[in-house]
Amino acid sequence: MSLPDWTRAHGVPLFSASIRTTADEFDVSEELGFDFSADGEHDYLYLEKVAANTEWVSRQLALHADVPARDVGYAGLKDRHAVTRQWFSVPRWNAADWDRLDVEGVRVLDQQRHNRKLRRGAHQANRFRIVLRGVLPDAGALNERLETIKALGVPNYFGEQRFGRGGSNIALADAWSQGKRLPRHKRSIAISTARSYIFNEILDARVCDQTWNRLVADDFANLDGSGSVFSVDQPDDELTQRCNAMDIHPTGPMCGDGTSPSVVPAGHDSWLKALKNARVKPAHRSLRLRVVGLEWSTGADSLVLCFALGRGAFATSVLREIATIADAAR
């Protein structure tokens, strides 16, 4: 199933571009945002990896340390076809010598100690350097678009990778919602796909009516850079000003048990019912994505972007507001 071309906020793409033509043209560095305890039973390793996926690397660390793979922690999955830097935690039970770690495409940049395992979603942000290759548009139009994104942010869509190659995970979500028994990891993918797709549909409607970046009555607002959410009966001047300043953002539902059918677009009744039956805990996600520290430079056939995004955000949500993207790694 092909994915919808969800509505863009800042106009049609300015040009067609390729990304990941080489691994070093998609560069990601993870930022944890907390201090280490300097003691405890976990080694924290800041690894640079090239053309290696996170789960595979975590298994290699487990083998080296002679610990179960499930006890190795990481905050999030990073792209394989890229140069990425991220933290892993490994129990110190067997006093592994990390100077002797020999894994192809992986090197240790830093080592710390901490008293807790690194959990999924524990990082604060990811910093990107991405090269877009193509025939660039007029410099004035390009700079205007980038300045707009820098000032206003972009819709916080889940990226295509959430839905599998060619949207293949959508069929999995359909099968799960119709009662098919799935292995635990595939069930998790099905649930994530259903919730993410419904969220994108809700966000698409808000982009169409130009309320994706402003509060409306009965919204829930998210405090920028945190998981804090509070209800808004009717936005007043103070809340409106805070929203304009990107201190807070409107949110949309991540559906679960208790989500009202009235907020879900038509056609997703079976997914919502299955989420309710599975007792999935409902949540909220910001409709707007703040693009932090956006800088850019251009070459003869390239646009180089540098920026940071909070956890759970997709760089492709930024790129699609600039260009039609072809991923050379897919």
C-alpha cells in the first residue's frame, strides 16, 4: 500500500533531490541531555558507526562483554546507511575491556559509567548534517523557504520509514486489527504503525485548515522539549503568545484505550477498536516540530543542512518541506 502524500505546510517542493548517495552525507549525532553518575554497574559507550544498524551493534557489544543482548541498552534506532554516533549501555558484570572491541565499522569515541541502563527514548535530541543533491532552485526562493522553516518549524509527521518499505507495515496493522496473532515484535510494529498513521491523518487535516501551528479550543498543549502536556479549554492571549514563540505546541492524539472516536478520521474504526482491546495507553504528540539551529550552505549541485531535532522526530519531515526526496539507500 502506497502512503498518502500528506499536506505540506510551506508550499510545493522546490526541487528534486537525492539523499544518502554516500553514508557520510547523512550524519547523525545523539545528545543524551543528562549527566552520568560516574559510578554504577553500567558502562556507557559513545560509538561512531558506519553502515551498521543499532540492533546489530548492540548484539556485538553483548558478545564482547559476555552478557545477554537484552541487557544492552540504547536510546533509539539510528539509520544503517549513514554515519551515526550514539550511546549504548552495557552491564559491567564481566569487566569488559572496551579498548579491545573489534567490530567492523564501529569505534569507541567516549566511555562513561552510570547507575542505570539506557532506556529507549531517553535521549534529548539528534543533531543532523544532511546533503541533498540535485539541481538547486533559485537562491532567493530556497533561502526564503529555509528561513520560514527556521522561524515556524514544520508539521511533525512520522516519516515513511515508520510504515515500512512501500507502506508494507500497514498491511501488518490491518492483519493485527482483524485478529491475526503475531509475534511480539511484529505486534509492536503493527501497533506503532496504526497509531502513527492515524496521527499523520489528524495532522494532515490540521495542516489543511492551517491550525497545525496554533492552539484551538479543547486542544492539548505540549511544553517544548519535554513530555509535559496540559489541556486548553480556550486559548487566551498568554497561551497564544507562548505558542507563537514556540514555547508550547498544539498536539494530536496517539490513539489508545480511551481515545474518543470523534477525533479519529473516518476509516480507522478497526484500528481504534484493536488499540482499545489491547489496552494501549493513549498519549499526545506535538503537531509542530521545531527545527533547532538550522544552518545551510550550497554547492554546484548540493544543499547541506545542519540542524537538531527532539527525540521521536524525523529528519524527513524537514526535508519534504524543501524538496521531493529520493533516498539512494532504499
